[in-house]
Amino acid sequence: MNIDDLDILTLADINPGDEVIVLKNNLTDEMRRRMLDLGISPGTHVTCIACAPCGRPKAYAVYSSTFAIRYDNARKIEVEYVSGNKSQK
Amino acid sequence: METKVKNKCKKNKTDRSDAKKIIKTALAGNPNVGKSSLFNRLTGLGRHTGNWSGKTVDLASGFFSVSENEVCELVDLPGTYSLYARSEEERVSRDFICFSNAEKIIVVVDALSLERNLILALDICEARENVVLVLNLMDEAGRSGLCIDIERLSKMLSVPVIPASAKTGMGLDEIKRAIANDSTSSASTPVSRSVARAAINTVCQTIEHIGKTNKLSAHWLAVKFLENDAEFVSQIAFHLAYTPDELLMIDDAIGRANEILENSGSDPNKFSDYAAECTLKRAREIGDACVQRKPKEKQTLSEKLDRYVLGKYTAYPIMLVLFAAILWLSAIGANYPSDLLFRAFSFVGDRLSYLMCDLPELIRAPLLDGVYLVLTWVVSVMLPSMAIFFPLFTLAEDFGLLPRIAFCLDEPFRRSGSCGKQPLAMCMGLGCNCTGIMGSRIIDSDHERLLSVLTNSFVPCNGRLPLLITLSSLLFIGLSVHLRGVLSAIVLLLFILLSVFVTMILCRLLSGTFLHGDRSSITLELPPYRTPNVGQVIVRSVLDRTLRVLGRSVLVAAPAGFVIWLISNLTFCGRTPLSMLNDLLDPLGKFLGMDGVILSAFVLGMPANEIVLPIILMSYKGGGLLTQTPSLSTLCMVLTNNGWTTKTIVCTAVLCLFHFPCAPALLTVFKETHSKRAAIMSVAIPLTVGATLCMLLSLGFSLFS
């Protein structure tokens, strides 16, 4: 099953200002572990902070620190909007 | 008083080390938590600290006294996000924490981002004895309305916790006291990993039975064995000196533990993830229990600034303006101090020649007109622009601007097979290619770093910029001064853009062919903007970078001056070797749209590109003495008389951008890569590009005229 084909919300889809909760980390091996080390795992609150001028990558606030995560990696992390957040896709 | 003690310690380190006890301590922590500032505060060494993730590559250490008869040797470890190490720096940190003879580990955490920092802190506290936690940036935390229950945190982690601030000096005495305190604290109670408890205990018992754990906790070692990170396991076996029999026993225990895991329905291959998730969960629990946050009311200044610096329409213009300003300052602004230096040196030179008038001409001339002239030439061109460029660059670095530039430029460079940190190395290359090549260390992935190292010499350093500027002004010699200024600035910018464009194309080509490999993970941290410590930056960047680069160039320039004097003054059959070389290279030069004089000037200018134009002028004038560039109109006359056309100017400029790296840069490539192949490629690639472009340009010009 290719996750690109499904209409699943990922970190790569959210825009500056959106706050989401991580549902699932579909990365493998090293990158998966890297994300865990930054505190990104199911249940983590992530806020999109900024978007580079050419649309990629985006910067996310995780536990009061800001990280840029490349598109290829961000789209492997499934998220859902924090309830009450207005900017639904 | 403090400094006195420190100096005494340094002096007596060797002969009186028995009188004072040395406590070896390491400073560990995530990148960007102010470890290096704390290090500077404690040791007073004033080593440069950068607001850049993972910039500290070499281990720095310093001494300071912690009590009357104890001295602490503090080692500053590279920042890492966890003990799960993949890059060289992370391995250095991990191995130092686990296997060195350091008595204490000070884990520095960012009070503003406690939960994330605790992931590493928890791992270290669990791994070994004698850990002290330092909560840095407490002043900033207080300002942003953050309240941390220190006592509770200390109890939950079962290690001493010291609130501190490297900026205000808060907590420094407590840190020294904690280092001097010789009571041993054991590793803290392990994070609960309920599902795997039985499995971990199985391995743990075997490790406890063998007994060689040094300062490490058997339980933590058991977890690491089950995580099955082959590289780390081999390190553990090596440092703890396990015999093959003992390793077999552990293997056996791991086998049993995996069975237990399987029976309880969990996949042993996912144990590593599970262990990390447990640590993260615990970090969250501690954060929830100990940290009280006030809801944020308004945007911080940092966030407001980011709206523009990272803004969709403002980001690139801001970067371009900053870039142009730095370029202008280091290329044009540096001319005035350059002139002053020139005059001062020629004054000294006159005095020297007066003093040495007793010496025979054969000794005096090569020393004065060769070595001294080239040496002072290189110094007076390089020193001012570097003394301006490097502090400015370091200020931008400390302010926190560089990671943001890397962020904005990541996508275009990612498409060309590299990453957003490469343009930063290229910017450093504008100051000096040697620094740019060394600066490529900030790139994580090996092959992307190699790309950056190989293509750095495409960026014109400030030894080549003056030549480019002169050439661009020569193109518009007939126009009025102001119009000429504007047009030549545009042409100069075009030349630099051409070099960036060619860099990107080559990165694409190289990464698609024989330099493909891992992409860097770019989890780039964007730290909040911080006011740089201007005084420290200027002192450090002048000492660290400017003088080092200058020293290296001087070492190469002095013998080069001697050689240039020899081949332009000795005569064989009535001709100098220089004119022979010029004639030899002339056909090739003509083919590439130039002449032999220009080519041999580039060859002879290899030690320092500053002297390319002076060598050209010397050849045309036929004298044996390097001369300073005359006024533009005189220069134009000299060049036109020697057959220069627009074609020659453009081709020379292109060759100036793309030829071989200068000798110090070439040496740096070799030192950074430890590979002859890379050094050869770093010559061959730009040479091929330059020759091809010049040939095409020359063809194009002859077609049109």
C-alpha cells in the first residue's frame, strides 16, 4: 500500500499556524529514530512555524524548539488536526 | 584572582599535577543549548561559540580550579540529540560519555525546551554514574514565564540539578561545587519499559554476572545490547574488554530475551523504537510534572523577525541585500585600508632597501623585489577584506541567521543533489576558499560534504574578486564614472551568479554520476535569534580565522615571490624563463580567447590569486618587478596595446572564476578529505569547466565579429 495514494494528512501538508498531533511515524530505520530523538512520536503536538519561500521544506515547533524537516521525510508522518483548529484542508 | 589561579594551573599542569588533583569532566547536551558559552564562562578560554547546530567538531578542553586543591579539566563535547549515534561527531560524544575516564558528566539542557532535552539527559543519567544536570538559559525561561520545579526534577531524575545561565553567570559556583563534590552518585533508576522488563532483566543478569561495567549501568547496557546497534555493541565489547566467551554468554542471553519478547507478542526488531518511545514518554511525564508554562500572549521578537526573514516574498530579497552588503564591504570597502597598508609596506620596503644596500644585488633583489614584495602584496590585499568579512559572517552566524538561510535555500540545492548548508560554505568561500572548504564540515552527509568541498573553488574568493571587479569595469571603460560603476556592479553580480549556477549544475552532474550516496537528513534546527557577543566575535574571528588563513597564505606566498623573481629576472640566451613560458602557452591561450601571458599568470598565481594581474602587467611591461595596478585608463591602454579585446576580458574573467584552486585551498581539500583522488578532482573539475567555457566563448566571439 502506498501512502501517497491515500488522502492521509501528513506533516508535509500542514501550513504555518496549524497545530497537529502526530498519529503515526511511517519513516524507517535511521530517520525514524532521528524523529524520535527530536521528540516526534505518536501523541506529540507539532505546530507548523514557517515554510521556505519555495514551498519546501517547512519548519515545525516541537516542544518549543524549531526544526526544519524535509518534505520527503515530513510526508511519512501521519497527523491529525488538534480539535477546534479552523484550517481544515 | 580567578585568572591567576587558572594561569598557575596551566603552567603547573605538567610539573605539579601531583599537587593538585585533576577532575576530568565532560560537558554534554543537545546542540544549541549554550554548551560552548557555558564552557567559555567556566574555563575563561573564550573559545568561539556558534549559534549553529553541531558546529563544534574538534574537542576543546580547558582548565579551571574548583576548590583549593582540585582542578577541573572540562571537555566540550559535540552536541547530539541522543546517544544513538550516526555521524562522527555523535560517536565522539557517545564514546566519551560512555567509555572515557571522565569522572563527571555535566548534561546541559535548555530550560525552554526541557522535554526534548530530557530525551538525551535521561539516557545519560540512566547510562552512568556521576551525572549533573545543568538547566541553562534560565534567565530566558524566567522572562518567558516558564516555571520549573527544580527539586522535583532532581528527585525524578535522581541526579543533582543546577539552574544556571551562561549569559548572566548564574549557577556557575554551584556547578564548580558539584564538580568538586567527590561523593559518587549511581546511575539513576531506569525508565520503565514494562513490556520488555523480563527480557531486559535476562540480559542484565548476565552482564552483572560478568561484572565488567566500569561506570556504566548493567541495566542500560542490557537495553543497548537488545537495541542491536552493531557498531555500538562492538564498541561496548572493545571498551569493556569482554572476552569472546563472555560475548557468547551475552549473545545467549540476548537470544533468550528475544524469545521472551516474541512470546509476549512484540517484535525484537522493534525493540530499539520501543526503548526510545519509553524514554520519550518518561521525558513527557517529567516535563508535565515539573514545568509550568504561562500561555503565550504575544509573538516574541524572534517570531516577528522570522515573519520577514522566512517570508515568502521577503526572504530572498533580504538575503540578496545582505549578501550584496557583505560583498561590497569586503571587496570595495576594504580598498581603503588596503591602500594604507600598501603605502606602509612600501615605506618599510624603501627603508629596508636602504639598510640592505651593502648586500650584493643578487641577494638583495630576490629578497626585496621577490619575497618581500609578493608577501606584502598578499597581506595588504587579503588582510583588510578578511578582517571585515569574517567578523561580519561570524556575527550573522551567532545571531542565528545562517540556519535560516540554509532553510530557505535547501530546496533549490536539494534538487541539485546537495543541501541548504552548501550555500553557507559557498559564502565562506567568498572570504577564502580554504575556510569555505573547512566550513563544509557543517554538512552531515558524506557525499554532500564532498560535493561542497570539490565545488567550493568556483566561488571567487576575495583574492580573485579585485581582478573580477577590474575586468568588469574595463568592459565599460568608455562610459561615465557613475554609469560604469552601476553596469560593472551588475556584470560582477552576473559573474557570481554564473559561479553559483555552474556549482549547482556540477553538483547535479556529480551526484548523478560518481558521487551518489546518502542524502543528508536535514533536521536542521532553527534556534531563536540571540544577540551576538560583538566583542568576543571580533576577537575570535580575527584570531581564529583571519590570522590562520593569512598565515597559511604567507607561507606559500614567500617562496612563490622568490620563484617569480627568479623566472622573471634570470636570463638564458637573452630571454627570461617567464617569457619562454609565455610563448609556450601562447597557442593554447589564443585558442581559449586569451594569450600565453594570461595563462602563465594564472599558473604562477597559484600560490595566491592576488598576484595574477600584477604578473600579467609585469610580463607586458617586460620588467622584472611586480607593479601595482595603475589607474583604469592606463591599465586599459597597456592591455589594449597588448591585443586585449572584449573577448579577452570576458574569457579572462571566466578563467578567473573557473581554474584550479589556489595552493592553500588545494592543501585544505586534501586535509579535509584525506584523499588524493578528491584533490585531483578539485583541480580537474574547475579546469575542465573553465577551459570549455572559454573555448565556447572564444568561438562565439569569433562567429559574431
